[in-house]
Amino acid sequence: MRSITAIFCMTIGCNTGFQTGATPEAGSEDRSDGSSDPIVEPCEAIATTVSPASAGQTNFFYRDDIVFSVTEGADTATIHLIDGLGEVVEGTTWIDDRVADDRPLLVVFTPESPLAVSSDYTATLDYCAGAPSVSFRTSSLGAPLDTQDVLLDQTFTVDLSEAKVEQPDGAAQVLLSLLDNDLALQVNGLEGDTLDITVAATRATDGEQDNCTPTLDFHMPGNFAEAPAFMLGPLDIPFNVAGYTMVLYDSYASATFAADGSFFAGGRMAGSLDARDMVDALAGHGVLSSEDPDALCSLLSEQNMACGACRDGEEYCLYIEISDVMGSQSSLDLRAVDDIDCDEDCAASCDNSECEIADEFPICEA
């Protein structure tokens, strides 16, 4: 299992390991992996490291891809990766062109298998302006669990405000700052390659479970097949943004538990948001000038991020991908919540005409 999708860095203003614009001599160049590739027509391009974030990085996530941004020559560029012993790491180089029109294209290398943990690597970009290299080391995240028991009955809380929207940027990043909810994940059982998990919304204000939002239970065979990494999905995740209920449709989530079970990291979430749900929250906080979903989709299209088809066939759905999702072990004990705004500990139940049992809740007796 690889990460949900390959890493897409939407900005190039990150820490750089190198920049190069040198023009190479025609001919071929021998690399440290022993191979020799022809050099394409020379150019005055500039390449910048994106992933790893900097030369010498020592905590590279073992399931991430190698990414460089290049101002030109992406279509003939290749990335070669070797380990600390000089052995070639097999993988595929591909071009990510899903960037704004004024941004350089990204050259991406996806290894065939996750990298080894706590290990050294060197990536070399062969392109029209040279063959710069960057060395890095993977972190210990991805080492086998000490025992399976370290996860049982543990709850992990996630602060989504600390995550990063990989795509699209702009308005979607603002959404994270407006979230009323974070997430909690509770491991109820572990059998073979299957994790039994409960996912619940928590209040961003105090970290307690949000009993106005339904919990989600998952017993998915194979979701822990590449332990300590796990994957959940597809699922629809409800959450609140500035008091408005939204759903992340057809979403997938993945992350990797630390060997001692104290946290998970390297997390990614991806799914679709409906612009018709988003505009109320964005307009209410001055991000948009109107509550017209077509206006939001038009704004996004100007950033090379078009709305796509929703379940009903309408072109209002925006694919969103979030990275840097981390979970910390917590003493929170989750309980099942079945419906939106219809629970004995949810004050909003009292004003919900669809909650037929609200009169029975002590919270509504006043």
C-alpha cells in the first residue's frame, strides 16, 4: 500500500536543498548508480527540491515520493534513487502538471515499495540543465510494532488545523482554519490484517467528543495488511465548518503507527467536498463574496483546480487532499453516536425537527 496518492506540493516556497541552472555539456553523464543516460538538449532551467524538504533531511517519511520542481524540461527529466550501499531503488518517474499556470511542473519518483526505515538515500534529477543530487535519511517511523497490544483500546486524537492541504491550495486551506471539529480514532480490535476502528468528531475548542456528529465504525479486511501502516475507506466523513455541516465524500485515509503505539504520523486524507455545501461557510466568513457555488468553482478554475462531477452528476465537487496528519495517544473514550444532531448530549437536538426523540433528552427538558 502506497500513500493515498503521490505527494503534490502546490507551492515551491518550501525549504530547498539546492537550486541549479547550470547548462550541461552535450553527451552523457555517469552517475553513482553506474548507469549512463544521454543528456538532452541543454537549457537554462532551475530545479528545486520539494521532497525531501531540504538536503540532509533526517526524518523523511518512508512512504513518501521524491519530488523536484523544474522551470522547464520536465517532460524529459528522470529521477534516480540509490540507497546508502549504492543499490538502485526501482520506481517510476512521472510528471505532475496539476499546478497553477504560473508554477513550475513537478517531477515525481514513486518507489516500487516503501523505503527502508532509518536508512540513507540519494536522489539524482537528470534533466536538461544538469544532474543535481540530494541526500536524505528516513525516520524510524515504519518499524514493526513492538507488540500488537500497544494499539488495543487506544484512542488517538488528530488536530486537523496542523495538517496541510496539498490540493487545492487557496480557499481549501482556509477551510482547515474554520473547522469546528477535529478527529479521534479508537482501535477496538486487531485480528490478522484487520483493524477494528471507531472514528469520531471531536470539538476543536476542548478536544471532547462531538456528540452531535455520528461516529463511524470500520472492520475492513486488509486495512492493516502493511502494518504498521493502515488505510481506511472509502467512507463519508461528516464534520462542521463554522457551524455548517459538510461531508467529505468517498474519502480515504492512511497513516503509520509508531513502533511503541504512542502516535501515528505520515497521515493523508483525500475525498471530495461539494461546493454547494462549502459556499455558505466561506461566504459567511468573507472568503467569498456570494453564496453561489458557480462562483467558487470559477475561482478554483482560475487556479487550475476545476470542480468535477458529484454523485448526482452536477459539476460542483472539489477533490481535496490533506497531508501531515498526525495522531497523539489520548485518554478520550469514544461512544457510539448514530445520527446528526440527535443525541442525549447534543444541545442542537432540541431544535432539530427530525430528531423525534429529542423530548426524551434531559438536555432538552428546559
